[in-house]
Amino acid sequence: MFYIKSVISLYLICVVGGTFLNILLQFLIHEQTSHKLVQLTSLFKNDYFLIIFTCFTAGVVEELLMRGYIQPRIEKIYNSPVLGIIVSAVLFGILHSTYGTVGQVVIPFFIGTVFAVFYKLYSNIRILIICHFMIDFISLMAMNFIGIKHLSVF
């Protein structure tokens, strides 16, 4: 039951917080949709194997790297759990900067912070991998069916 509650809670925190940040960024800087994200949308269109494969590999690799390796190493080197959380979240945001928008850095930074705090509290990377997969999968499926232009409102 802990797994189910944790995945749902983390997912909702990330989606609601990400939506709030996106709306705030739209209001403050009127950011346009990333051209790279629009290109990726056409690549993923109706290719469900590619969507699942991408979401799975991103979830596993990014979580093992950020939470499983970098966060504990920074904590150990500098004897600071807070620094481990901040560094892993910043690197997670920077990792997503290739999409070319401020929102594609700020929102992953927020999600990275939530995930890093969860990992510090529970040391359960499996839940983070599942939640990361769900966030990516639901986003890509929504872009597949709704379209990036309509999804950018959220």
C-alpha cells in the first residue's frame, strides 16, 4: 500500500506543482512552446513502443544517476543532506535544458527537488522510477492524443 500511496502522492505533487509553475511562467515571461518539444511530438506520434521505451529508460537512468548516485555522493563528500538534494535537483533541471525553454528547466528542478526529498526520507528509488515513468508516459500520451499546443495550457 505504501508504494501505491507514494506513487500517487508524488505524481499529484509533481503535476500540480508543475502546472502551477507553468502557469506562473506563462504569466511572467509569456514563454512559447519549445520547438524541440514540437519536433519530438511528431517523432512519438502513435509510436507506443518508442513512448514506453523512452519513458522507461529515462525513468531508470535519470533516477539511478541523480538520486541513486549523485545525491548520496554529494551528501557524503560535503556532509550535507541539503546540498545533496539541491545539487541533484539543479543537475536534473539542467539535464532537461536541451528542450530550450525556462519552463523545461524550472519544472524538472521542482520535480527533482520533490524526488530528492522523498529519496532522502525513504531511500526508495523504485517508487521514484515508477513515478518518473508515469509522469513521462502520461505527458507523452497526452501530447500524442491532445497535441502539444493544447497541452501547453497545463
